[in-house]
Amino acid sequence: MTTDSVDFAKAMADETRQRVMRLLCQRWLCVGDIVHEMRGISQPTVSHHLGILREAGLVHMRRDGKQIFYSLNQDEVAVCCGRLLRNFAPEVAEAAAVVVD
């Protein structure tokens, strides 16, 4: 799934979702773990934000028994950021491609 740039921007526009994404970077957490680490954000609020991130394709999900674990879909984040870079800063994207290649 390739996330639309507008959906990506909407998902990224919320500070709470950005916090959730940082928590999920390079690790799997269940909702309870996320709530514990977010301190002060309720389980329904975390679930709501995870739903938005899931719809945007920005998180992976896996079920383990009754719990669902989430991890950041880093590949999709990179694709979306690259698309934004190519669309709105093509000279920077071109220079970055030369450095990467």
C-alpha cells in the first residue's frame, strides 16, 4: 500500500500520532504498552490514533493471542517522505539521490 501524500500529511499533522510513531520505531508494542509510555493519554485515545495510522498504512500489526502489537512501517514513511521531497524540493531530492547512489 502506498499512502497518498495528503493522507500521510494528515496522519503526521497530530503531535500525539507523532509520539506514537516515535514509540513504535524499531519495536513492537501493544496498546497497553503505548498507553503506559504515553503517560496521561487514555487507551481509547491511543486506539483512535493507531486506527488513523493503520488506515494511512503507517503501522504494521500482528496478533499474539488476544493482543495486537504495532510497529512503525518505516518503509512506507520513507516512501511518503521521498515523494514529498521529490514534489516540493526536487533539487534537494536530486542531490540526495546522488549521495545515496
